[in-house]
Amino acid sequence: MRGQRIGLLGGSFNPAHGGHRHISLLALQRLGLDHIWWLVSPQNPLKSRAGMAPFTERIAQAKAVANHPRIRVSGIEAELGTVFTVQTLQRLRRRFPAHRFVWLMGADNLKSMHRWREWRRIFRTVPIGVFDRPGSSFAAQGSRAASAFRHRRYPAAQGKALAARRTPAWSFLWAAFDDRSATALRQQALTG
């Protein structure tokens, strides 16, 4: 596993769904990554605890959805004791100095990324791959975070070089999107 190009997809995974898997498979292909790690968060600081499934249940369900030899589901944030993405990224880079990490997110997250703790430092810590999401993609490209780092955006056609780029570096990847969302799936479960 030494010197791997690893995509990191963080979130509550409440529940994990095909959209997470879809983005992961696209990242493997379009960004030339060796593996994807799903970082299941014990508790997202920007989300309510209400309706949050137990951590172990979310990890087990994510493993069932991932179902791919190059996607690894991890609860490492609980082990590291990190709450914020910026902390997790810094500790992962210290623990795995030979790996090249790329943070993966949907356009909906880029749109609100300015609310994340030390979001500018996240951009300076690892390259970022942003994936098309219904209803968010155009607004995300004009967001505060995208605007702050507009001169460090690289074309999607150069995606396979993203992991090796000096930070800050990010790309927006257009693709046929999967419109499933954890929020919609939870609503569906509640209404039967």
C-alpha cells in the first residue's frame, strides 16, 4: 500500500447509498486513484444528532453498499479523535506520509464549504475533486470557496494529475450524476 493515490470521501453515510459508490467509481477512473477510503464520521459537526443512526450500524451498512475491492470503509475518525475534516486530513497525512490523498466531495458540499472549520486550510492540505450534483453544480462553481481558489482550478481532463499537484489544487468533474441523497432516503424510510 506504500505510495498509493487515495481518494477520501468523508461524511455521515446516514445512510450510505449508490450515489456514494457512483462518485467513488468515477474518482477511481477519472482521477486515476488506487483506492477510495470512505471516512464514516462519528458525528458531523454541521448536522443534527437527531435521526443519526448508530456509528457501527452506519459503518456496516456502508460496507454493504461499497462492495468493491478498491473501496475501503473506515471509522478512523473515531480512532483519531478528530471532529473536523481539517484535523482528519492533517493526521492522515502524518500517519501515511507516502500516500497522496485527494479529498472527494459533491458540488453541494463545495457550495457550503465556507462554513467548514478552516476550509482554506483544507484546500492547502490536499487536492480536491468536486463532483457534479443535481441542483448544486452551477451555484457551487460561484461559491465563496470556489471563488477564493478559482486560479487553482484545473480542467477535469487533467484529473489523473490531480493527486500529484501542489496544493491548493482542485477540479470540477462533470458526469452523469446519481441523484440519490441520504436525506431523501431517510425521508422515504420515515414515510414508509
